[in-house]
Amino acid sequence: MPHSNSAKKRLRQNFKARLRNQSHKTKCRTSRKKMLNALEQGEVENAQQLLKQCVSVFDRAAKAGSISKARADRMKSRLSRKVSEAQKAL
């Protein structure tokens, strides 16, 4: 356990930040899985709508610092490429 007041405060702050980061990362994974499931089902129209939501979720997580900006950009790029490939297949 921390002894000084500043160390106690850091412990509280770290705990809150960890919960916030976990929440952002969970939302990212969930939105990504929903979009990929829609693509597997062949629902390209639905996948396009879910892609917009994924982009928004990734941008918010990157803005909060839960994930890096580069990771968010990479994931958005990969997901949009999958959607465009699915459109071309139709």
C-alpha cells in the first residue's frame, strides 16, 4: 500500500484510468466483431453501417489515449478494406 498522499492519489487515478481504458478497448473489440460477423453473414449493407460505428468508436478510444492513433488508423483501414472487398465480390 502507498504511504504518501501523492502515491495514494496516483493509485486512485490509475484505477479509474484502467477502468476507462478497459471500457474503450471492450467497445472497440465488440464493434469490430459485430462488423466482421455481418460480413460473414453476407450483409454488406449492414457492415457498411457498422463500419461507420467502428470508426467512431476507434477514434474516440484513440482520442482518450486508450489505444494509439496508429492502431486506430490501422484497424479502420483493415476493416474498410474488408468491406470494400465484400462490395466488389457482389
